[in-house]
Amino acid sequence: MARGGMVPLSSEDGMALFDAARATGAATAVPAAIDLAALRAHPEQVRPLLRGLVPTPARRSARSGDGSGTVPLTQRLAGLTEAEQDRALVHLVRTHTAAVLGFAGPEAVGADRAFKELGFDSLTAVELRNRLDAEVDSRLPATLVFDHPNPAALAAHLRTTVLADPGTPAAAVLSELNKLTITISKLDPNDELVGDIRLRLRSLLSTWDDKETESAAVDDLSSATLDDVFDIIDEELGKS
């Protein structure tokens, strides 16, 4: 939290600020001690609520924790073998994980050690997501740490995000979903069209789920014996 510009309050200061906030009559008053120097030192990590306090730099294509500067991640991985790419991505995740959790270095983070065991909570999970966002120049989900159990699994996921063949339909869909995620994050929740957007997204997901179910059924039938097929027909027609 100190890296994000929020410093601890003493009990006395906290109560005094709380009383002052109540006296303003403003529903959005927030008692907080803010370290402007820390905000200026890491402007790319400034929370939306505090962005008016410091100038925000243009988004960089990459921000590496291992001294790679602003070289895009795809360029850093280009020319490496698949095994070398995997090692580089795991090292990247371990480096940022160590930085977020305050560990001495990436060697303190086992590639197969569970994120939950390492001590992640919702706040540190979002901070790691933000760091990796800058690396892949994309918008990753806030649940990244909870969707992928350890650094090795998360690195494998990043591989599909960064190194997917741009000419494949699946890669095109991922690209569009990344853009959609960014656009949705900017929506006003009170906009009257948000309800329609939710319905469309749910309908799209439901259609996809239906297709997966149909596909699974076809796979089951393709491997079924003739007796299995007759049993399915009898069951559907209600016969014994």
C-alpha cells in the first residue's frame, strides 16, 4: 500500500480525520494519508481515485522487473526456443510476484508454489495483474491469480496471450476480448444501456455453452457402441 501512495495513520490521526470527514457532510470524504512522493515515483501504479494528484505518463508497451526497460515482451521472447520462452515467462511472473509481496527476489517464489500459499489477497492480486498488464500491453482479468494457481500456470497462460498466432480465429477472438474488457472497464454502471450489454454477453456465453454441450454429445456418440446407441434411443423414447 505504501508503494501505492497510502501510508499508515495513527489511531489519533485516524479518529481526527474521521471526525473532520463527518463534519464536511460529504458522502465521499475519505480519511487518508497520501504520500505524494511515492505517487510521483510510480505514476503508472496510481489508483484511479488519486490520478488527479500526479501527472499520468503515456502507457508504456512493457515494464520489466528484470531490467529489460521498455522493450516489448514479444520482442524479448523473439528468437528464443520454446523452452527458453517458458523459462523467461516463469521468471517474469516470479519477479513481479516477489516485488508485489515484498520478497527479496524471484528465487523466493517457487514456480509451482500456490499463489494462495504465498499470501496473495485481492489487493496484491490486482497489483500483480496491473504489473503484468504493462508487460503484455493488454488487459488481463483481475482474477488472474485466482484463475491460475501458481507462477508456472500463470506463465503458461501468458504464453497464449502473448505468443498466440495472430492469424488464427482463436487468437482473433482473444484480441477482441482484450479490447472489449478495456472498453467495459470504462463504462458508467448507471448508463441505461449497461443492462442490455449484460443481457447480450450472457446470451453469447449461453450460446457458447450450448455448443460445447452439443460437441460433447457428438463426441460421446462417436465413441459409443451400437448397443450404447440403442440404449440412448430407448432412454429418450421412454422405453425399457
